[in-house]
Amino acid sequence: MKKTTPQARSFVLTVSIAGLVLLYAFFVFLPTRRAIAKMRSALDEKRQFIVATQKDYTDIGAVQEDLDRTSEWVATWKQNSPKRNNLGGFFGRVAEISRESGTQVERITPEEPVEMKSLSRHPVRFVIGGRFHELFAFVEALEQMPFTVWIDRLELQSPSQTSEKLTCELSLTVFTDNQDISD
């Protein structure tokens, strides 16, 4: 029988330990490292989702505030707007504005209204006479009315070069609420 020398035992022990280290590396360490990398990747995805969700909640809050302000504005507009086929109050207010500004309404020509889903659009043409500053005050007061009024066209004409009085042809649109049609 051969006796093993200490060098041979040391070599066998070193090879055995190296084999165990390689087995540990291939069957325990590397698979665990891959699993940890997958977990980190999944964790990063979840963190990104949480950050995006927090941003969405902030955005939802801002949208809700906009919706609340819009709903409040619409409710106020519906309360102050003339009702469909009832523009008498509007024309009365225009006559009052004309008197206050010193202008004279010479002609009012309502045109055919355009019905929309929840609004009616009423085009109206005015011919108004007065001095420039009076016409300016009239238009300014018209724009300050609680009704929604679009001035489509405004044309100033002077009957003569020496006259201070101007003629203003004004085309505007008044929007009314179709309360009986809308939600």
C-alpha cells in the first residue's frame, strides 16, 4: 500500500475545496444572483409605477379643480344668460346702455337663430349713432354685460368729414341657454 504524502493530501484537499467552491458558485451563488437581479428589476418597475401613480393623483386633483371651476362658471352663466327665444331683457339692456353712453340706436336687425345642442346662437345687427367716445363707451359696456356676446364685426363710418357724429354698424352674436333641451 502506498502512503500518501502530505503534498498529495494537500493537493487532493485543494482540488476538493475548489470543486466545492465551483459547485457552490454554479448551483447556489449564480442562480441566487440572477433571482436577486430579477427582484431588483421588478422592484424598480413597481417604484416607477408608484411614482407615476402619485403624479396621476396630482393631475387628477388639478383636473378636478378645473372641473369644479368650470361647473361653477357654467352655473353662473346659466343663471345670468338670457333664455332661449327670450331676448327681450338683452335688448332692453342694450337700449339702457345706449342711453347711458349717449348713443342712439337707429336700427336693430335680429337674424335667424342657430340652434346647437345646449346653446342657441342669435346673430343681431345694430346701427348706432354717436361720437367716437360715446360709441367706445357703448361697446365697452356691451362687453361687460353678463351675457355671452361675441362682436363679429364693427364698422365706423362718418357721414361727412366735418361731422363729429359717427355711424357704427355692429354685428354681434348673443348666446342663450337651451335649458329645456340641455341636460
